[in-house]
Amino acid sequence: MRAVILIRLLVGWVFVSEGIQKFLFPAALGVGRFMKIGLPHPAVLAPVVGAVEIACGAAVIVGLWTRLASIPLLAVIVTAIITTKIPELHQPGQGFWFMLHDA
């Protein structure tokens, strides 16, 4: 039971903090980043994603509707992987082993 609580705290906090940062640093992590990646309607999408991360991350932390809250968070993280990490794997001097080394 303690492990589940710890996982909820850690996962929820990652999403809450990322959502807050989208509002605090819009040029680097919010609208500006969404524009750089090429996502449609970044001025609308970035705040919506930030709000979803904050609300659903908080729900995961407190254990409220965690299964339901995990669905939008899963969509956010899959989109982030597809738009940021997978393209890095195909750049010169990049790839899985370089990314692993940086981690």
C-alpha cells in the first residue's frame, strides 16, 4: 500500500509540476515549445494541456478518480514522446544510446 501511495505522489507531482511550468515559462515550455514542435493551435493547446496536467496530476496525488485521470495523462505523455523523443532518435549524433547516456 505504501508503494502505491509513493508512486501516486511521484507520478502526480511530475504532471502537476510540468503543468505549472507551462504557465510560468510559456516561451520555453508552453506556447513557444508547442509552436517549435509544430503542434496545431499552440496558444489554445498549451494552456489546455497545462490545466489537464495540473488537474489530473492532482487527482492522482490524492487518489481521486485515478483510473479516469490517467487517461488524459496517458494521451499527454504519448504525444510528448511522439513529438519530442522519437524525432531525436533519427537525428545525426543522436539515438537511443546517446539519449540513454544523457539520462
